Amino acid sequence: MELSESLAPLEPLKAKLNVIDGLFNKAATGQGIHPAMTGNLLSGVPIRKGSIIQGGITIDQVLANQIGQETPQASMVLACERAMTGFHETNFSNAYSSHISWQNSDSPVPNEMYPSLAFDSLFENGGRLRNTSVLDRVKDHALDLSSKISSTDKLKLDEYLASVREVERSIERMRTDKQKAEDRARDAGRPLFTMKRPQDGLPEDIRDHIRLMCDIVALGFQTDKTRVASLLLARDLSALYYPFLGVSRQHHGASHYDTEVDYQKIVHFQVSQLAYLAQRLDSMQEGESTVLDNCCLLFLSNMWSGTKHYNKKVPVLTLGGLGGKLKTGRALNYFESGDDNRKLCSLYLGIMDRMGVTLKDFGDAETRLAGF
């Protein structure tokens, strides 16, 4: 497999990668641009225009409902850009542009934007516990366990505790920033969500924000606090800027010139965030394999081309082997297979099968993706 320049950050993980071309959600085509192309990305259910939103439950929430009771937290729903309000010019609600996780036909799952709140939820940091280190709360248990395990397992335990502490230090700073932002908003008589970063307590540098959210997802999987997570790096109609890339346009504006260098830089950056998360998971040993080997990261976008607003196929990557149930190291192309044989929801059915959740159908699909 030879990776493109955009996918180059995944080179070290090539053997654990699948590049899947030609899949789409038929119900998202021909309905208009942006919200109509995003609202059913993970559900395959037709959405509708107007003030009453209507979609469908997404794959992550189906999994959360079925296997979420096995972990303290059913799922994490994280985002690095605030949701939009109002309506697009196509008369679709901007809620469709801002949420990829839906718990039912009319309710998107609220995105957690603040790393400190995501961390607190994951580790049950409520009330005064927020002032106590997670590791201090388990220190005695850890010392007791260390005296009973092998030197190899002790090293593994020490690495685990160190990774938690590293994230916790960053979270403490973020929590302080959020508290100062809440004080500013109160003094100004403004809702916090109306303020721009970093005045709203979110990291000013999107790199810090994304990396910390990836760290939290990785800890959630490593500690088995949750087995399901979604992370929205940039919403549809994104207003994010990437000055560290030397790109002057907003994300959305740059996407209208997706064959130019600026947008290639943005795509390369986003793929590098996927690589960061995957490499973190791959560094976490789980028996004779790694956490990445035992899970599946699904990475996709709602369009193939922003210049043409083209979504009759969308880019899709998977990383990880789901405990050996998913073959990796492949490039698969379904574009010429016929519309009935290239549905995103057929892919989702196959992923859910391998996670022990077997459905007769999902979204617009009744069959599994052939060859996946």
C-alpha cells in the first residue's frame, strides 16, 4: 500500500489501516449542501428541512445502548468546535452541521467541548473530588497492587499511572481557564457560549484542544471507562483557523479550494491527529496486543470535494483490528460496485457485528459491506 501525501502521517500504522473508497449515504445526496450532507453521516436516515429536526440514531449510540452498560460511561461525545444555531440557506437546521452523534430521531447528543468536563465525567470527578488528584484517590490501592504483581506488570502499572497524571496536569490548567471564563461571562452578563476562544475558556490553539481530547479518548479506552467515543474535529461550515499551518482562510473557506496547498495542509493536519490518537492506543499494551489492535477507529468526512460540494462518495479510513475480527492493511474500492453495494451503513453493520451487536438492518442498509 502506498499512501498519498495527505495520508502520510499514517505510514507507521499502515499495517493496521484500511483505506475505503466509494462509500456514501444516498439520502445525503441531492438534498442541498452542508447540513444535508452531514446530518445523517453516521445514521443513514433521511433528514428534513424546517424548524423540526428529524434524523436517526447513529452507530455510536446504538453501540452505547447495547454495550454501554458494561462500562461506567456508555459513550463520550466530544467536539473541538462549537455547534451552530439557526438555519442554513437550504432551510436545513444547522444542528445537522454541528452534531454527528444522535440518540434518537429528534435529539442530537450534546457535544462536550471542555476537556476538563470530559475528564471529570470520565473519572467521576464531582464536587470536592475535583480538587483531589485521581491518582491520590487510588494511591493506596496502587501501592498494595504493586507489592503483589510481577516486575513486568509493575512497569505497566507505572506507565498507566504516569499517562493519567500527564493528562490530569493539562486538565488542571484547562479547568482554571474555564473558571476564569465563567467569571468573565458572569461579570459581562453574557452566556459563556457566545464568547470566542480563548475568552470562553477553550484552548486558543486548536492543536492543544484536539490533542487533549484525543488523550481523553485514549484514557477512556485504556481504563475501560468507556468503549464508545465520537470526536468532531471540525464541524461542517467550520470557522476554525490554522495560523500555525500558514493558512489565512477559515477551514470552510479553504475547503472551497480543496485542490490547493492550503487545504492540503489542513487535511494533512487532521490526519496527523488521527495518527496521534492511533499511536497512543498502539503504545498501550493489552496482553500480547495493543488497545488499537482491539478497537476500531473510524475516520471520515461528509464530502469528497468541498470545491464541488461533491458527496456521491466520501473518504473513509479505519484503524485497528477489533481483536483480530477485522482484517487490516487494505485499500478497498466500491465506487463501481453499484449504489446498493456501497452504502456507509453496510460498513456500519459490519463494524457492529464485530463488536457483538447484530442488527437486521441499520439506516438504509440491510446487508453487510462485501469484502470488508
